[in-house]
Amino acid sequence: MKNEKWFPIIEALLFTVGDEKATLEQISAALELSLQETKECMEEFQTFYDQSERGMSVLEIAGGYQLATRKEYSEYIKRLISVPTHQSLSQAALETLAIIAYRQPITRLEVEDIRGVKTDRALQTLVAKALVKEVGRAEGAGRAILYGTTDDFLAHFGFKTLEELPPLPEEFYEEEVEKEADLFFEKMNE
């Protein structure tokens, strides 16, 4: 295989485009080779991948090339995808989530006023886990982002609507508030 020196670069290019495809022209430009030289490289690269015991194959589809997992490993991939990923939230994230759930739509500054501490990281975590999302902009100077819970939040806690959230006590006694928060946090960590 005379073009084997290009294989790691081609592999990196195909990995980089991910689900998209890389056209022969794009690969040719990246390698700074003629179209004919690039086509020869790609043919050798495909043969190399087909003959090796790798988990990936090189597909030529719709005028381009793409890395894909081999069909014979599909059962393992399905198992991986079906494994639930239970990652618990920090105390700060849970407190922030509870405030947003009961007071939505709410701005980050309003959450921070209630908690008494910064909530940037906790809010980022909740957005990344799709439990909270931007639901609009507040009126006034700066037009702060308003946050609310998502359908994933409802599904995670087994609620059909937000009206099913447990009611907050009328009078806030420190001990009762802690008990309510503990119940909420225990449910979240299950």
C-alpha cells in the first residue's frame, strides 16, 4: 500500500466530520493531493479498514466518505445506549432546580437572591441535563433570561404537569423547610 502514510490523516479527517460526509474534493484539498491521488488513497484506505479488525468501517455514500460502526457490533452498541446513566446532582443544583420549579419563570439573579449564593454552575448543569431551559426574556433593562423546567424534569419526577408539584407550606418553619427540601433531594437522587 503506497498511500499508507495518509491513513492516519484520512482517519482524523473522517472522524472530524462525524455524521457528515467528507467529499473527495474536501479530502483532496486537505491532503493537498490531486483528485486522482486522493481517490487512490481512499480506495486503499477502505480496503485497509475492511481487512482490519476494527470497530469502524469506511462508507462511501452520496458522493462522500464517512466512518461508521460495523454492523456486527450493533448489539453491543444497543446495550451501551440502553444503559441508564444515573448521575446525581449537587446540593446547589438541587436547590436551584427546586427554586426554578416553584417560581418559574425566574431569572438567575432572582434564584441567587433566594439562595443567597451564585448559581451559575448549578444552572449550567441543569441546562446541560435538560431539566431546565430558557423560556424567555424578562422585561426591563438587560432583558435577563427567564428559566423554567422542561418536559424531562416532569418525566424524571413522574409529573404530568407542574400543578402536581407538592404544595409548599403556608408558613415557613426552618425545620419543615429542611424536611421538604430533603424529600425533594432524595427523590432527585433516586
